[in-house]
Amino acid sequence: MMEHLLDLLSPQLRILLTMVTALAIVLFSGVYFLPMLHRLKYGQSIREEGPASHQAKSGTPTMGGVMIVLAVTAATLLFAPLTVTTLLALFIFLGHFLLGFADDYIKVVKKRNLGLRAYQKLLGQLIIAFVTIFIGSTLLAHDTSVWVPLMGERIDIGILYYVLVIFVLVGTSNAVNLTDGLDGLASGTVAVAALFYAVLMYGVDGGLMAFSTAIIGACIGFLWYNHHPARIFMGDTGSLALGGALAGVAILSHTELLLPIVGFVFFCEALSVILQVASFQTRGKRIFRMSPIHHHFELGGWSETRVVYTFWAVGAAGALLAWIVVLLS
């Protein structure tokens, strides 16, 4: 009955309902979730080596990603056609959510600052990747080809495609996680990237379109609580889930090679950490004042809001460039 009613809705109305539902769930859940986190004293610990201005954020409730995950999941189940593709996107999203939640729970509740060990987190991400590959190749009949931007052709890369899927899932989820270091930075840039995919999937895949639209609504709703000065942080609970979601949409839409352009901010954040570590270990010198790169600008005298708004603009430029690439292809 519900599916029949949804079929009567125009695509535009379905998009609007999906976004508004996700946004409303985040806004209303925050009314109850925020006081609960305060009572439980689930506050964020700020690392001492970070910018001095961030010490004032110590104790701010974290694990707000639960609100985002609840909103995206509910809105997608309500308004998206429940195809194998949609359900696989949700699996990737929720799988990374569980990893992030476990990491935050160990850090915040168990008071173990390191959370999940690196190998434990990587193992979880690899399991999600292998399940994605298995379902994609069996139930969805995905081949091992990649769509090459500008060329507009698909090239079969054989077994290397599976390596690419693993790299995209692990890399993107960790990159968004690294980006989540300033008030509103991750939620704003993810919303922009999700907008690109919602437009790209319009008329192509209703499930991925609705899923991407739900992410937009949830991230915008979360900004109400997360803009500077943030009243709550999403934590790894939200950042790993959102990173996994973007990677999942890219893989399921066969646009993996567009992701570094769409998510240019995430790419730069991750690359800055890699370059910083490599430079320090090989030359004993740092390239940036601090990594990820948003801290470099903070320590250079930029205000937190200036960094965030600038990175939002760069993210929007990346999404626009990616759209131009699609049109040229």
C-alpha cells in the first residue's frame, strides 16, 4: 500500500519529502538527544596537541551522528524504492556507523582515548568492502569496469577494480572522519557532495537519489546544532557513516573516479595528513603547521568560521567542476 502511494508522487515531491523528513528527524531528535548526552556526560575529549582555542570545546557532547544516521535511514526507508542498490547503500552506511559508534563508545564511555585500534577499524572496513563486492557482483551484476571522466568510456580493469572499491571505501570514510575537526565543517561539505549525487542520480536511480537527498536534509538539520559554537559533535559515529555513504553512492553509480573532484576537500584533508607524516618521518620536517590542513589555516590566524566557510566554498567548487566534467563527458 505504501509503495503504491509513493508511486503516485512526482519525483520532485518525493525529493522534497525525503529531505524535509530527514531534516525534521534531526531537529526533533536533538531536542531529546542533547540533554540526554549532557546527563550521561558523553563529552568530547580535546587532544592537547591541537589548537589552543579548541580546549574550550572539551566536554561538548559527541556521538551526535546517531541523529544523522536515524534520519537518513528512516527517510530512505520511507521514500526510496527498496531495491538491492538502495539496501546495499544503507548497509555500507550503517556498517560504517557501527564502526564509528564502537570507536566513540570506547573513547567516551569506556574512557579509552584511542578507541578502536587501527587494525580493528580497518578490519571492519574491509568486511564491509568485501560484502559490497560480493553483493555488487552477484545480485547487481556489476562488472569490473570504471567510467573514465572526460573520455566518457568504461574501461575494464579486471581484478584491480576490487582493489579500487576497497580503496574508495576505506579512503573516503577516513577522509571525511579527518575533515570532522571544526564546527560544521564535515556536515556542510558532505551536504554539498550529496547534493551533487542527488542531482546526478535524478532520473537514473531513484534509490540512490533519495538516499543522497536524505543525507542533505540530515546534514543541514545537524548544522542547527553543530554550527559554531557547536552544541554537539557528530563524532566518528557520524563522520565514518557519512564518508561510507558517499563512497557507497560513488561505487554503486560507477563514478568512483569522480569522487576526488566531488569530495575535493576530503581528498585534500587526507592528503595533507599523508604528506605531513611522510615528510616528518623521512626528513624530520613538517610541511604544514598542523594537519589535517584545516588546522594549518587556523594556526595561520584564520578564524574557525572563516576556515569552515572557505572549505564549504571549495567543496561547492569541486562539486560544480565535477558536474562540468559530467556534461563534457
